[in-house]
Amino acid sequence: MTSQVNPPPRLLMGPGPVTADPRVLRAMSAHLVGQFDPWMTDTMTETMGLYRDVFRTANEQTFLVDGTSRAGIEAALVSLVEPGDRVLVPVFGRFGHLLTEIAARCGAEVHTIEVPWGEVFAPEAVEDAVRAVRPKAVAVVQGDTSTTMCQPLADLGEICRRHDALLYCDATASLGGNDFEMDAWGLDVATAGLQKCLGGPSGSAPISIGDRAVAVIDARKHVEAGIRSDDDEDLGARIASNYLDLAQVMDYWGPRRLNHHTEATTMLYGARECARLLVEEGLDAAVARHARHGRAMLEGVRGLGLGVFGDVTHKMHNVVAVEIPDGVDGDKARTALLEDFGIEIGTSFGPLHGRVWRIGTMGYNARKDAVLVTLAALEQVLRGYGVPVTAGGGVGAAREVYA
């Protein structure tokens, strides 16, 4: 007989997903109500308000896309971009390549600029490309976990507005653990996921859409037959996805309560609790917490004598890329860490696969005990490979940060 689901206990210290906050999991165990129950629609409205605080925005159109963080990315791009539109993607890691692919699948004429992995873009380089390409939209990742780099965004909104381009940001890996200012930075659309700094499970994609982008999306509204009213008109080019059609989803979350799809109730509970906990802590405090524990992990791996990949001045607070020592099989070492200590860390992609481990300190795991236990376990795995490490060097260096 097939047994009940009983996963092994793990401390998820990779680049995401991370260990979900128990309070989020408790919220997700609450019983279901109907999608148009007044309590349900009130909870949806309440969740919108909480995520306005998280994104630091006044955008009315701030809600959840049902699906993992990639569903949010696809919803944003397929709803903004029509076939033939020019889109500019600054690529500094794997997830810039993902934005390029999704935009191309939307039929866009995609242009890219690139810097070596481990670096970020100067605003002047982005503006030069915008001036040359004249894109409808610039699509950029804030924190790319493949390289651990955090792209500065503060100047990009003004650049895009100066050249009449929309600015979309994928903040999946960075929101909640790094500074993020939707309105102050002039972002038009931003999406995220729960499974990183927000401390929840994957499966819901918070999104916020500014007025300029709302106008573009609404100009493509086609309400499907069977739920449309006599007042509904078909406008512009139909958005290619039904499920990810933000023109209709905005009406689902708004006063009209358009019956577009059945809300993922349990994920709504979890997403609401993620935002509630973050707002309760305070966004500045949460960013400072991620910075503190990220710094402790950074100094801890250095205390073990390990190198760190990339421009550390532009590293995300919540993940570090650790150079794998010579003579160590990175994947086998990760397996030993998992099997012997129940701790998961990540590898990377493309040119960094087999060169670095990625260790995360984010969400519920951005805390002292998780950092120290991971460093102590990593030391023992390295000793097993004969790597000359200072006894207690990682834990000691981290404790100095905490002191």
C-alpha cells in the first residue's frame, strides 16, 4: 500500500526554494471557502494591500498570479508584448536568458546586452542600448541567483521613461531581502515568488502593475465568451494566453470579480501570511536581517578558506556563490551534506556548473542557527576531502559578524 507523504527533514540552504516558515504552512492548512464567499473576496482584497506594502507601491493592480514565479513572468510579458514589439533584455546570468526566451515566445523582436557572469550593468550601458534599440519594454532581473548578482535599478526607471519604454523587473529572488522601491524607482511591472526571501512555498507569484502598463494591457482586453457582458468590447491584439491574460485577471481581482478562473485558495492563504509576516517585521528590518545573516555566511565561507565568486559589492544579501576547492567533487560534496547532515545547498548553471556552490540565507532561514549549522557541516564535508581548513574557522568568522 502506498504510504502517506512523509518527506525527510531538510534544512534548505540553497538558492531556493528554502524552508518555509511554519506560520505560513499553518496558514495553508486552513479549510477552504468558495471563491466568491465574502470572506474570500475580502481576503483577496486584504492580500492586495499587504503586497502594496511589500512592493512599496500605491499601484491598485497589485495581486497574485496563480502559479510559480515563472507564471508571473510569463503573465507580465505575454500581456505587455505583442508580436513584433522590440524588447531589450540586459543579461547577466541564467535568468536574463529566461526573460529573453519568454519574450521571444511572445513573438517579440528581442535584443540583448550582456556582461560577464559575476558583473552587473552600469546605467549608462543600459541607456545606450535603449537609445539604440528603442524598445517597447526593457525586461530585467534584479537578483539573478545563478550568479548571485543584484542589478542596481534606481536609475533604470527614469531612463526608460525618458525613452518611452516600459520597465519590467523579475524580483523573484530579491524581493523582501534586498532594497526594492517599485514607485520610487519608476518600475512599471514587477513580479516575484514566495519561495525565496518571502519564506513560503513555490506556487504563487505576486505582481504589481503601474498605470502605464495597465493602459497597455487594457488596450488588449478580450473577455472570453460565456462571461462577457454586453458592454465588453474586443480591443487590440488578443493576449496569447487565456490563463495568464492580465487584462482579465485584473478584473478577477478587482470590483468586477470576473469569473476568470478558480483562485488557488490554499496558496492565497500562504501568500497572505508571507506578506503579513514581512509587513509585521517591517521591510527595512527584513532587508537588514537578510544583510546581516548573508554577511555572516559570506565571512563564514571565507573563514573556511574558500573563495567567493563575482563582484561582492553587487552581491544579493541572500545568496553567496562559493568557489569549489580543487580536488573536491562539488556534486558529491553536496550529496554528503544532504545525506549526513540533512542540509541542501545548490550548484549553478552553464559556465558556473561544477565551479561554485550557491548557499542561501533567505526567508525563514535568514537566521543565526541556520548559518552556523551549515558552516559547521560544510567544514566536516571539506575535511572528508582532505581540504586544509582551520578548525571552527567558518563558524568563528560568522560569530564575529554576529558579535
